[in-house]
Amino acid sequence: MKEGEDGVNRGHKVGKTVACALLIAYAVVSFGPFVWALLVSITPMTYEKDGQRVGVDIMQ
């Protein structure tokens, strides 16, 4: 067996892959509140109920 082809090198690759996966998952979870804030900011504050406009219209 050559140097570097044993279980130690393989363990290092697995550890690096797991660390990358955890960092990507953390980035996705951390990005969630920004997406939520963006979606809430572009939704209208008023809606139609029984033909009448309900809610607060800050543009009038």
C-alpha cells in the first residue's frame, strides 16, 4: 500500500466533506430570515374581504 492511501487519508476526506455539508446547511438556515423579510416586505398589507378592502394602506 502506498503512503496516503490508508484509512487516515480517507478519514480526512470524510471529515472535510462533513464539514462542508454542515457549513452549507448553516448558510441555508442563516439565509432564511433574509428571504422571509424580503417576502414580507413585498406582500400587500391590504386584502379584499366580501368586496371591501381590509387592512392598512400606507400609500394613501
